[in-house]
Amino acid sequence: GESVGLHLPTLSVQEGDNSIINCAYSNSASDYFIWYKQESGKGPQFIIDIRSNMDKRQGQRVTVLLNKTVKHLSLQIAATQPGDSAVYFCAENIGNNAGNMLTFGGGTRLMVKP
Amino acid sequence: EPEVTQTPSHQVTQMGQEVILRCVPISNHLYFYWYRQILGQKVEFLVSFYNNEISEKSEIFDDQFSVERPDGSNFTLKIRSTKLEDSAMYFCASSGGQGQETQYFGPGTRLLVL
């Protein structure tokens, strides 16, 4: 049948609040995970990554948590700003090698209210 | 900061015509990729390229598609005979290799097939 557009889950937060975006991945063999931010009409922008031998990694205002037991990834954004409004995708990579394909999740739209 | 660039930003073509999408990856990167994103849908992997040959490709990347690195800086995606369903954003990405797996994306080319 004809494919339909994604109905993106939307997270609406107040400026200054913390945001948590969740992602379930499918392949237990995946060992490298990345969060990308995509603004309207632009390409995915790298935010933060994590390897499967870690369960937490922190960047500037962002933290990624990995729970391999339940195949769950989350992105936490501290003190969310209007400029954080975008669609956020998690992506997984099998093989931990450069040159492997990324499999993207469906995305979550983050809307930050001023 | 180095970035991936793509040209053109928009391309309109008639069904059955050939199109070539161009990318300049980050200069010291070794792995190159094409992805596409149909409006409202996920980012989908097409192909990865390393050492002047395809290292991985998806089911989407059929005989109508080809990639080439014609010189030391450009990386191209050719669609031989475009179909209506090829209309999408096409993203080029590159990664450094040798333990630098992060894929950095260009701004995309919006292809519209009429």
C-alpha cells in the first residue's frame, strides 16, 4: 500500500524546563548510537553519540542514556531554549565501524514555548 | 568548522530524466554516504562508499542509482531515469573512519520529479 507520512510524537515544553526525548531501537546487535537534530529544511545535525559499552554520556546541556536491557535510548536537554525546537532523531549503527549504515528512528518534534 | 556541502539546493526534473546530485564531503574524511528523506518520513540509508567503491547499499539503491567520486573532493549521486517516487530530500554525509564513526550531514538537495 501507499506509505503515509509519519505522525511525529510531539513534546511541548516551557523555555527553561528540561526535556527528555525517548527512542526505542530494534537491533540488539547495534553498538553505536547517535542523536541528531533536524530543523525544518535542513540536514540532520549531530548532537551527541554513545557506544554500547557505556550507559551515560554528557555533553553541553545534553545527556544521552542507554539502556541495552530494554533497548532504549534517551536524550535529555537541560534548560531548553527556543533554539532547541526541532525534530530529534536517534540513529543506530551496527558494527561500530565507520562505513556502516545508520538506521534512523521516526523522530520526535520538540516545541519550546517562550 | 568544516562541513559537508551539497549542490544544488533544489532540483526540479521531468520523470525519466537523469539527475546528478553533488556533494563535497569534509576534506579529511574517508567514508561517504547518501541518504534520502521522503517528505514527512524517516531518513533512509541509500549507500556508503569507501576507497572508491560501494561498501554497503540498501534495497532502495537499485540499478537506477549510481555513485562516483570523480575527483579528490566531489562525491556524486546519479539517478538515471527519475520516477515520481524519487522526489525527496537527498542528504550526503561523511565520516572520518579509523575510529571516527560520526557521520556529518550536508544541508540536502530537494529533488522534485514531475
